[in-house]
Amino acid sequence: MLLDPNHYDPAHLDDETRRLLKATVDWFETRGKRRLIADAQDKVWYTEFLDFVKKEKLFATFCTPASVDGTRRWDAARNAAFSEVLGFYGLQYWYAWQVTVLGLGPIWMSGNEEAKQKAAALLDSGAVFAFGLSEKEHGADVYSTDMIVTKTADGYRANGSKYYIGNGNVAGMVSVFGKIDDEYLFFAVDSRHENFKLVKNVVDNQMFVSEFRLEDYPLTDADVLHRGPDAFSAALNTVNVGKFNLCTASIGICEHSFYEAITHAHNRILYGNPVTDFPHVRQNFVDAYARLAAMKLFADRSVDYFRSANDDDRRYLLFNPITKMKVTSEGENVIDLLWDVIAAKGFEKDTYFTRATADIRALPKLEGTVHVNLALVLKFMPNYLFNPKAYTEVPTRHDASDDDFFWRQGPARGLGKIQFHDWEPIYTEHAHLPNVALFHEQAKAIKTLLTTAAPDAEQQKDLDFLLNLGHLFTLVVYGQLVLEQAKITKTDQNVLDQIFDVLVRDFAGYATALHGKPSSTEAQQQWAVRQIRKPHVDQARFDAVWQQVEALSGRYEMRP
């Protein structure tokens, strides 16, 4: 279930992709754990990693669409695998890739062929890219940009500042969001230009998250990528493409941390017993393993919907924010469960784990917090629960094809009109698993809540109340895709039922929180109490999952 560099061979991908992924693993393993950690502690800019990227043309191969270079492709399945590998070795390396993906989004979505060819040539030469959206005063609030472009006799001039811009120190092209004459505008600048003023790195980290200013930066029409509503849509659609990578980074971090934690705990003796003989320790490890397995199942299935999207099937727009906020939040839970076991070990400077404890926190908070994504998820709830539509079943998408729809997603509106396939049959199909059946009862109860005790007019203005409802709804969608992928991959039934043991408890927890909200009505409180369910207990199932966890002890340790 977990990525294992000692036996890494993504057989579901084509030969060249496998070669590049294995070469990436080998580069990190050859570099070794001591160097990896020392570079992070000393905040060393990762020149040697970028030299490796340039030598192998990694970013060029993974990030160039076939429409720009027919010898290459943008393939979300292999990009997800690459993202997981980078996360496995360190968020800072993943970050250089991630913000390159974001920087390229507005370029590949534009009709500016000159800019596209320039970007492709820069990628081929080993350049990285940046996404100039966020600002110090407004964050990612695209409605309130203070980056202003004005018309001049010979073109345009851009003035303003951007904040939280990864790769801003070296980016060959920076896609910058601003306004001209009260219209939105996306344009490209060069970080080496004299009118591009690099202010500082705003984080105390190995990665470079820049603040920069444009001071009368000269532009021509050749630099303009989008204008008007298209620029606004390009901002949101780029996030749709790029922020998916948050979930696979979180998965990679958790996998590496899991190996360290189980190997340490299983070989440590306390009070005359191996640490893993204590029941609460086994519970933590089994819960962490179940949560990590669910993260992987959901993320893998989301790729299929993402790659199969078209103008008539935009279901990915629900699954995408869930990968960004739910999978990454689950990553935090996994690290916390492991940390409660290994305790002081998690602070030691020579461990990967101590880096993971900090890095895992970043992912649910990048370019849209959990709250922002939950508010987005709520837009889909009525149609998802009450108005299903028949679709042809989406297959597993590991084919070596170009995902060109990413660059023509269209206007970023109409989310409430998107319909979904019926979510209940996959639950019914797995009703033989007692915790799936229990969770299905809880999931159906949301429909009861919305038809008998729906939020009133005041509660619909109460974001605190609605976000808790969003957590409950998210669990239903999460469970659906977990089951779909488990069916495809023939996931071990003990692991699957243990996943839903966790989800039953999570649902009860959010129901309890809803009960305690200041604005909850008597009817809503009674509903909440009825959702507090105890998962089905099966010691044999638990022990079978524990044996899988125990077998991971000593299986992998990064080369010194």
C-alpha cells in the first residue's frame, strides 16, 4: 500500500515515465538522509536538485502539453506519482515543482502562442516558473488585487507587489494577476528584469517564497496572457489543476514518516515490553494506516475523474477541493497519531519526521484554507444528494495520453448546476462490511436532516454552522470514492472495513460538534445525537490490519 523506494516500480505507467521516476528516487537515495536533513536545516537553496531536473528534463517532460510540443504530454496520472515521490523526500523539492505547475497554468490556458513557445523553451532549458496571484494585504482574494497595469504610448506599465510567490527568486516566467481599466489581466514577467524587485523570502525555510514588486515594469501585447473574465477564470482553473498536487505531497510525507515511526516503535522496549505491545499504540498505528490508505484510495480515484473531465462532466470540481482540504487534513491526523506514539523521537534533528511535523501543516493551508474549500464543497451538496444523473462509468486512467481539457475548462461558474452519479449503489455493494453499512446509515441521515431540519435563513448566514455541515457532507463523498477505488484495486477487505471504522467515528464527531453549535435547533440536536454510532468491533479484523502495519517495521530506511 505504501510507496517503498527499495522496490519502487510504478508498473501502471509507461517505460520512460518509470525511468524518470526511478531516477528521481535514486537521486534522493544517493544523496542520502544526512545531506537531505542538513540542507533543510541550513536552508540551502536546492541548486543541485534543479540541476538534476535540468539534466533529466523532468519538469519539461511532465509539464509540457502535447498541444505545445507533440513529443510531450501533460498526464495527471504520472504527475500524481511524481508529486508523491517529491513529497516523500521533502516538501521543499515538491514546492519547486508545484509552483512551476501553477505558473504554467495561465500560460497553457492562453491563446498567446508566442508565450507558450517561450515557456516550452525555458522548461526545456531547466527553468522553473512562478504564479503571481497572492498579495500581502489580500492573500488569494482575486477580487481585490492591487497590481495595476496602465496603458502607455509604447505598451503598458505594471506596478504593484505580490506575496507568497514560490520560485520568485529564479523563475524564468512569472504569471502575474492584476487589473487594467477595472478589468482583470494575466501577464508574464521575467524575474531577472531590472524592474522586477525581489524584496525577500517571507519564510524561514529552504524553499524561496518571495515577496516582489514590479516598478514600472514594461509590457507589450506579447506578454499579455488573459484579459477580462478569462483572466479571472484562468486564476481559478489554474488552482483546479495545480492544487490537486497538495494531496499527493501529503501522502508522500505520511508514507516516509510511517516507516520511521513503526520501525522506531516496534524496536523500542519500555517497561520490559516492545512499545507496539501496548493496545493504545496499536490503535494509533492501525488508525493512521487506515487513514493513509483512504487518502491514497481517494486521491487515485480522483485522478480518473480529473482526466476524464469534459464540458459535460465537471464532477472533478467537487472531488478536487476535497483532495486539497480533506486528504491534506487527514495527513495532519496521520502525523499526529504517529507522533503520539514516538513522542520525543519526533523532535530529533536527525529524523525525517521532525521535518514532516512542520511541513504537513502547510498543505491544508496553501492557496485556499480548509474553510474556503469547505464553503466551495457546499455548493455541490444539493445536486449530489438529491439530483443524480446517469453517467458512463469512469474507467481507471493510467493511459499515456495528454490531458488537454485542463487548458480549456471554460468559465469558473455554474458549480451548483453540476450533477453527479448516484452515490448510494457503491455503498450498497459493500454492505457486507459492517462498518460500511453503518456509515451508509449515517450518510443517508444527512438527507433526512436537510429535508426535516434544514438550516433556516439565519443559519444559512452562519458560516460556522455551515462549515460543520460541510465536514459531514465531505465524508460521504470521501467514502464513495474510497469504495470505488477499493473495488477497482481489490483492496483488502479488512483494511477497507477498518477505514470505515474510522469514518463512522469521524461522522459521530462532527455530529457532536453540530449538536454543540450555538445556533443548532432542538430538531437538529436530536438528529445529531442519533448519529453517534459505535463502529462494529472485530478483533480478528483489527489484528489482520495490525499485522500489515507490523510488517512495515524495518522495511524501508533512507540511505545514510
